[in-house]
Amino acid sequence: MGAGHPFDVRSYDEVTSTNDLVKQAIAEGAPEGVVVVARVQSKGYGRRGKAWSSGRGGLYMSVLLRPQRASEELGTLSLVAGIAVQRAVASFLPADEGDIVKIKWPNDVVVMRAGDDRSQFQKICGISLEQKEGALCIGIGVNVRREEGASDAAPQAPLAEGGGVSSASSADLVGGRSKNRPVYLEDLAVGDTPSLDVVRDAVLVALADAYGLWCREGFGALREEFMHHFALEGFKVRIDDTGDDHPVHCEVRDIDERGHLVVLPEKMNSVRKIAAGTITIDA
């Protein structure tokens, strides 16, 4: 168990993927609350098996959950994890700067400073969600420090894609198509950058609280907090992989209580709700 949270943390120096170890624990019948943390992942992956670089300096962890709510609600846990990371990252910033940390539906946490080009927010965390044998594996990657020799010109993007139950994702950072740049906690924190263990515990404390509320009352109880930190409201976006034969060009309006993205498609007068897809900010 950890400082202020109920999770069973299992730490490693290097693994293939923290998700792999949690899914193995699920197969072995491990109880809810197992957390696998590693300093390095040799075969980190995200949505559709896309690889991400996982060198030293990032926080890489996966959490085993066995939620007892309806299956159609499970996808909202990527949003709940986003809320937890937003709280944790903001806690290390000056008190008047916490609101620059935003959640990008459904699996990224980003930094948006006033006056910046809104289409070029900076990514500090990615989240993945996978379902296996009735349990969930939530993968969380946070940019804490730059790996020695790394640069913004060649972003490492520790967790560039999400996946699993909630299959929407940001544009592909690894492929270099996104305008989004990575940002690191060391660029934002007050004073010395907190250690990886301190960041880990801050995320897990926040996750325990948010997940507990979700278990009792569902995502609706957290929706207002999510909307306060929602990165995409008012953006014009392209959404692929929705199940349609063509991309959806639309303006983002809201998130509903089921965690669906509420959008207004171009040349339409009524909103549409989208459960999953791949989002790219329109130029």
C-alpha cells in the first residue's frame, strides 16, 4: 500500500510494458488495486499496438480495477483517470496556474496557457484503457522529466495513444502528424521537480478518490469537474473511426453523463453524440 492511497504498488526498473504485467495479474485472478510501475518500458504500446518511447524520466504505470458498474459505463473510466491526473499535476503548479492543466477527451492531459495557439496545446500525459476477463487495465504515462538527450523536436510521447474500451485518441504524436508538443512537469512545477514516486502517489491518491465516487454514483458525479478542465470545448475537429464511412467534421460542444462527446457537425442544426473516434484538431 502507498502513502495515502489503497493500491498495491509493484515497482520495477524495466519491463516490456506495465499493461502486460497487469493483464497477466488479471489472468491470475489478482484483486483490484494492483499497480505496476516501471522506470523504463522496452515495448510500451497504446491504441492498436502503436509503440511509444518509454525512457527514464517518465512515470509509467498501469492499474488493475474490477468495477461493479454496468458495462456501458466502463469507458468513462479513462475520463476519471484524466481527472485524477489533472488534479495531481495541478497540485505541483503555482496555485494560480492549476487551470492551465486540461483534459482532452478521452485519454490525454494537456497544458493550455492563455494566449497560446489553442490548436498547439502541450501534452503531459496519456491514458489507455483495456478490458480483459471482466477487469480493466488503466495505463497512465506522465512526462515528469526529459530523458537525457531527448528534445522537443523529437518528442518521446510516453503514452501517445489510448485504447481498449474507450477507443478515441489524440492525433498520433509518434507519427509526427500532430501539432501538439510534449511538456514536462519539470517545466511547470514550483521549486524542485517532484520525484517519480511522489508524482505516482499524487496520481493514485486522486484516482482512489475519483474512482470511489464513480463507483458510488457514476460519471455524472464527476462531469462538472471534467467540464471545468475540458480542453476541447469550442474546438473544430475532425473525428475518424466513429463507425461512419467518412470523417465527421464538427464543433465540440459538451460531454454528456455517459462520457460521450457532444458535437455539432458541419451543415447540421442538431447535435450528435459520439462514443469513440480518433480526434484531430482542424486547421
